[in-house]
Amino acid sequence: MAAVSGIDWAAEWHDVDIADEHGTRLLAARFAHDERGICALIAALLDHRVCRVAIERPDGLLVARLLAAGITVLAIHPNQLAAARDRFRAAPGKSDPFDGFVLRELCRTDSHRFPALAPCSDETLALRALVRAREDLVGARVALANQLRAQLDAAWPGATRIFRDTDSPIALAFLARYPSHADARGLGPKRLDAFLARHGYSGRKTPEQLLGRLRSAPTPAIGEHESDARRSAVAGLVSALESLVAQISQLTGEIRGAIGRHPDGPIFLSFFRDPKSVICAAGLLAEIGDNRARYPTPDTLAADAGHAPVTKKSGKHHAVGFRWACDKRLRNHVGVLADATRRWHPWAHDVYQRASDRGADHPHATRILGRAWTRVLWKCWQDRVPYDPTQHRALTRYLATRG
């Protein structure tokens, strides 16, 4: 007789509730989050012949160990668990053992409503780790760049104008050499020209033009002590950003190699014309995965990517709105795919333009195009073939109408 279980996970321990198919409790216990505790937890599940487990997260060490043990895992969103608590409690309140019980009952009575996790291959998980780590570092770089820009606006506005991006390698090298207005007091065209040559400046501005940007900025009215403090802050932020930029560049190279070796890499790379789009292609592959059972239809992929609208209808009220509940990382990657292809792909441009002509703003039109691309992407992914424009029927029809 098969049993089911609910696990309320935490950083230091996990509350496990096991019951048979009739709801009779077989075990309620707490296991520590260490090797001995996790081994004991999995052994308890196997001893009671647990066939599936409900838990509040779709990944992590514990989920990976459960999947490796051959146990089916249902990932329950925390909002779904919160909405279900009132079904089983007589008075307000919550506890970890009670959440384990609620998860167990959802697993026992409503398992058909929750898709089981579809584990991916080791190559995909490795690519996902690289892509997500890079995304996190890029987020940290943006935050530090904003802090650096704020320091420069207060103490040396000209440094934010001389180069387009404050966190670009050439701008960081300039700020490392000239972290304050006083340090650049003797900077002239010849010295700046030598600096640009050493750092491989590829812009189209002459040293005189760059110096004009630098000197046309307003001069802040700050005291000597504040100026020294701002200089130290700029130097510290520049040092941190230089390290981040180097790490991001290294991860980018590793991602480029990983997607090139992945069996599904050619499928996702075929949707981009620019070789630099390898990051978006890798992001799509990392989030979608290689388990075809995860998305049985193109609509499930579009919904998880946040590019399918949500309809709310009750009586005379009918509204179609933005889908908030989705894979945010996947939504961003599909959005990049849509925004990039509308600039060069004839069919994508037409879909986007027709959406704009109907009154959709840029984000809405991008989501409409993104949903259209998910159908094409899903088909190529399921058939394991790269995108071929000659086999894209919507594209060929559009080109035929254009003559």
C-alpha cells in the first residue's frame, strides 16, 4: 500500500508527516538538516513506501536528495499552502508540524492538481548554476554601479559624463587612476590620449571631446574632509566593481562553452542572430530544462514564462491582466528573445507591430510576441531540432503576402 508525505523544510530541520492512502498517520517526526538527519529522513520515507512527497520548494539540496532516492516530489507554492490551511484547522495559527500535515493532505487528496517535478540532466543543472550565478553577479554590479554613480554625482559629476557607462572597464580604469576631481586636476589631452591607448579605448571621441565633457560638468561645493571621504568611497566601489566585472566575464566564457557542449544547445542558439546572445539562449535552456515532460503543451510553457495573460471573469465582470505568478527568470529571457527578434526577424516585427497598432504598449506587445515565440520554441524543443526559418509556416505565409 503506497503512502504519501508532506515535508515542511527549514534551514536547520525538517518536519515530516507520513500517512497511508486513507489519511491514517504513520509517522510525524522532525529530522535535522545534516547528513545523518537527511539519511534518516529518506530512510523513513522508503521504509513506509512513500510514493510521493509534497514540499514548498522546487529545488535545493533536500529536493535533489529526494529525487535521487526515486521519490516523486510535488512542489507546492507557499501561497497555495497558505490558502489551504483553513481547510484543516479549527482555530487561527500555524506551526511547522501543522504545515507538514497540510502538505501531506494536499499530496494525498490533490496530487492531480500539482505537476511532479521533472528532474533535468547534470549538464542542464550545471548550466543553470552558471547562468543564475552570473545573473546574481550582474544584479550586484548594477547595485554597486548605482552607488558609485551617486558618489560621483555628489563629489565629481564630470566622471559620470566622460564615458557612457560608469561600470565599463575603461570607466573603472579611469576612476581607479583618478578617483576624485583633485586627482584629475593636471589631466590634459596628451596624458588622456596615452591613458586611452593603454586601455584600448574603442570609442569615437577624441581626448579633447572627452575632456570637454569632464570639464563642462558642474563643480560641487564640498569641504576637504568630505572630498577625502568621497574619494575613499569611490576607490572602494571601483575596486569591488572591477572584481565583479572580471568574474562576470569569466562566467560568460564558461557559459559559452557549456551551452556549446549541451545536446540542446543548438536548438536555443538557433533563435538568435547575434553571437553575443549566447547568454539569453543559455538562460532559456537553463530555465526550460531538457525534460520534455515538464511542459506537455506550448500553453504550459507560455504560462510558466509569464507571457500568457490571466483572465478574471465573474458575472458581468471580465478582465484580462498581467501574469504575476511565473518563473521570473524565464520571463526575462523570453522577453529578451522577443525584443531582440522584433528588430530583424520579419514575422516577429509584424507580430509586434500589429500588437502596437491595436494599442498595446511596448511591454504588452513584447509579451504578445513572446507568447508567439514560445509556441515555436516549444515545437523545436519537443522535436529536438534547431529553428529553421524555412519550416516556420507563419513566417513563410507573411513573406508570401509581402511578395
